[in-house]
Amino acid sequence: MFFTSIVEMGFAFLEMYEVFGLAMGDISYKEYVPSAEELHLMEESTPLVYATYWEVLCHFHICTELTGLRSGGVKQMAWVDYLFNGLRDKANQLTRLAPSTDAEIKKKISISTSSYTTESAEDTFRPGTVFESFHHQAKIPITNGALLVGFLMLWLKRCVMLTFPYEVIVTGVVYPTILLAFGRSIALLPMMVGCI
């Protein structure tokens, strides 16, 4: 709503729906990172959603490490350049993210931590749990579902949820985007109107 000295003006949801085609949704849009317990439940109830979440999250962290954090996230165009090779070069054909070789991964891991072992109970993980580097995900060709989520993350932050920090995609965007990609009805229209 906008309040002026003579009138109160606002957007009718029906008109916004007709213009943008965004759903009113069953659940609100909320950027956050699920806890380990929520992830455990997700793994049991919807294993494909869980696998896609981890795949996208690994690639997001690889992109973060390659390009650096900006205002707590990845610059939108850095994410695009990571996922889609040749986007800015009109002479070359646009290609999807190519798998990394073992040598490339070894070089990236030598810069970062190769693994992490919990010393005490952390969330739902027992002491002595070993976590391998997220860089190992880069060996596997990116799935169509993960690529769709990567695109939707950009679309959400660039076209729908124009919230601070601008021009940056934060980790909390991954989970609601996964839900969108798997057909959950998220209330994007009210959120978009609220951002205007």
C-alpha cells in the first residue's frame, strides 16, 4: 500500500496475478537453511528432494569458493557464469556446467579443507563423523533438476524477490527454490508485492 496526502493506493492481488502469473501459494516464501534434523527427515520422506538439495548446495559452495563471498552470498552473474559456460561469449555455444576432473578437484581441495571430522556431537551428527569436501560433487555431471534449481535461484532473486542484499544470491535461497522445483505451492505473489 502507498499512502499519499489525498488517497491510499495499492495493488490488487488479482491484477498482479494476471500480470505476473505468480501463485498465491499454500506456504510462505522463507529463505533459510534447514537444520540437520530437518534434512534427516527430508532424506527419509523425499530422497530425491534431499539429493537435489545437497547437489545444489555443494555447487553453490564451490561457486562461493571460486568467486568469493559478496555481502554473504554469490553475485548473481557469478552464479550464472558458473552454471552456464559461454553465456557472455556470443561466438561460442552455451553449455551447461561440465564435470571436473580428479586433478582439478585435487587442486581445489588443496586450497580448501579436504575433509572435516566432528570432535563432539554436532546437531544430529555423532563425534567422529567425517565429512568429505563438497568439491567431490563436481566430478558428477550436474543433473537437470539441479540446473533447473540453479536457474530458479537466479530468477527468484533477480525478478521476483528483489530483497537486500541486491545482486547477490544467499544460501537461504536454495531450500525454497528446491521446493518450487518439486512443485510445492509457495506464496510468491504476496512476497513480491511486499517487496515493491
